[in-house]
Amino acid sequence: MDFGDAEADTLQCDTLEQNADTLLLDLETIDTPLPETVDELFNDFLFSFDQSNRLQRTRIQFPLRVIDADGNVHYLQQNEWQHHFLLLHQDFCTVLWNSRRQMELAQDTSVCEARVDQIYLHSRQIESFVFQRDSINGLWMLTEQCQVPFEHTDLASFLDFYREFATDSLFQRHHVADPLSYITSDEEDYERIRGNINTEQWFEFQPDMPKDVLVHIAYGQTYSNRQRMLLQLRGISDGLQALLVFQRDRNSWRLTELEN
């Protein structure tokens, strides 16, 4: 990755990828079978793709089309590809939704195109990896890699807001609804409990939020409602999840609901 003046982002990513080497699973020998469900749900494929050198070599459409931030196109040959971690260098992956109904796409086996975005909040650049399901044999393939500036996406306004929200507690305080709708589960019977918390309680209950890089998965959801955004956080190793619902009021975003 090369984002010009975003040296800090690049150095951090390089370090994280080196640490992630220890997470590779033994999926490299030709005799090791892949999970039978690897091509059913995109999530299942993505985790195997992230961990396996063999899968990355066989599930990339070479020469791979690569588009830089200026729109220049070149093609990457198979012998130039180096193992790339899309998820394993992060504690969380995130998904931005426009509605709760869209969230069903993550479990939809008919999804035939998906994208993983590595969103660099401070350099305002997105590195996207586009995957398509082969229409003949149903196999997921990486078909394109591209760099996109924030301003070329529908998410620019929210991403700029989120960067400040995640890093500035004073800014947070002024952009959290009071009272804040809060939904959680009873530890004994898992029954959903709905209530309200105040701003001070938000600082007690708030989940960890990525502050530098968001790894975002797109399953085909669109963002036609510019006044609402749902941010889903998924723990990579611990399975923890949280959902933050934001509403745009005039020219300002505000957190209106927390669910965990």
C-alpha cells in the first residue's frame, strides 16, 4: 500500500501484518481439505482466504487488476503477489449498514459480489478488495484491488465524523443522545432488555472502537438514507459484537442507540 504522506498508516499496517504471521493456520498442503462451507457464505470464505497462502494463490484472478488513487490501472502477476491480511491484523472488523434489514445480507448465500475495505481514517483513503462468486462453479475469487479517496464514496461524511467521535471524548460527549437507548441481553436467559442510559453511563458501557483503521465488509448494501447509519463491530477472536446506531440531525451526526 502506498498512500503518499500516510506514512504512519503504512508503517502501522506493516508491523501488524508481521505480527499476524503467527496466526496462519495449516491450510497450505494440497492434502489439507478446505471446509465444505468455504464458498457458501462470504464470511466463511474470507476467514479461510485470510489465513491460507494456498487459497490466496488459487482464488485470485491473475493478472489482478489494480487501480491506484489517481485512477491509473496496472495488473499484478501471480509471482508479484504477497500474502495479504485483510482481517487478522485487527481486533475488530466493522460493517456499516443503512438499516437492520440489510444485516441479513451477511447470512445470504445468494450474495455474488462482496468487498473488503481497509479504511485509513487519518489519511482518508480506502483500499478495497473486490470479490466475485464465479457463476459456473460458485467459487469466490478476488477480482480487483483499488484505492479510493473518501470523497469518492457515499460514506465520506460519516467516516470523517466517526474518526473524531472515536478519538475525542469531549466530541463524543456532545454527540451522544441523552438519554441514549440501550439494548442488552440478560446473562441468565438471554432475554433482550431495553432501557435508557445517560451520557456518563455511555462512557462506562461503550465498546472498544477502532481509531486508526476500519476493516469494513460490504455485502452489497447501499446507503440511500443519508440520515442514518448502523455501525456493527465484530470481534475477530472473541466473537463479541456491538451495534451503534447514528442519526444525522441537520448537519451533525449523533449516537442514538447502543446494542450489545
